[in-house]
Amino acid sequence: MKNILKNFSFPHKGKILIASTIFLFAPMFLLQIIIASVGLEKSGAITRPLFLVSSLLACVGFIYCSIGYHFQIMQGDELKLKIHLESLNIAFTTTLVFLFALIFVFLNFAPTMLNYILVILAVIAIIAYVLGAEFVKEKYE
Amino acid sequence: MKNTLHILRAERRLSQDDLAKLVDVSRQTINAIEREKYDPSLPLALKMGKVFNKKVEEIFFLEKEK
């Protein structure tokens, strides 16, 4: 298994990433069209499998890209790996700080927002990683 | 950690890009090492030793040792 993963280059990562993003967000736009054409009551039968299939494809695509980029960085340039690891460290710490802060704020002031905490944290983690990578890159330039 | 990489490279008339290709890293990595912003891994230091036909401690050394 380790050798298979080592030799497999995870091709077409960029295209799969774009396709996964489209699969993730497409139902939101298609929903309006489906409701408009068949009505709100009958739309459930169409939208449920549509959401299931598209989110499953997006999920598989994102997992493929995550593993692909992970192996690409691991086998690539060592400075880039160090920048990646330090950025991950910054992203993880930031997310953890925001997790506790948001739990406190949402529990006390907006309990319904707790439903969205994972989405908010995911966005925070991505932003922290990108900003962290820029900050770390400057250190080594 | 200090190093004599830029001197050795100049002696052999190698560009940062040439050296990067020889040791299988990016030019940015060579630049960061030369500017002493980044310490290379042991395998990379050994590869550089092999390229310049020198011991690792002749290329890389602690500041006090010089």
C-alpha cells in the first residue's frame, strides 16, 4: 500500500479540485431552478438525490486532492515542506483559539450559531493557512 | 548556522539554479540556505558535500567554530 501511494502521482488534481467545488455549490443554484420548474412540494424528490450525489462526488474529490497535495509536498522541495508545516501549525493554533472563543460567544449570546461553528472554523482555518504561508514565506526570503 | 556555500558555488561557477538541480531542490531553498535563513536537512547537506567533494562540516559550521 505504501509503495502504491509512493508511485502514484495523483494526476489531474487541479481539475478535480475545480470540479469538486462546482459539485459542492451547484445544488444551491440548481435548487432555485428545480423549485421554479416543479414547485416546492415536489422538488424534494429531485433535490435529495441530487444533493446526495453531488456532495458525495465533491467529498471524494476533496479527499483525493488533499491526499494528492500531501504526497506532492512530502516528496517535493524541503523548504516548501517546512513552509507548509509551519503554516499548518499557525492554522491549527488559530482554529483552536477561535474554537474556544466562538463556543463562549455563541453559547452565551447566539446559541443557534453553534450549528454553523464547523463551517466558520473551516473558513478560519483556510484563511489562517493562506495568511500563515505568506508570513512564513517572508521569513525565508 | 554559517556556511561557505556561496564561495564554493562561485569557485565552481555554478548558479543557484544549477546547484538546485544537482541536489534536487528548488532555487529558493539554495537562496535561503546561502542567506542563512534556513538550515538544510542532513540528507541535503550530505548531497551538497558530495557535489563539492567536501565534508559537511567544511561547508556548514556553527558560528563559534569559525
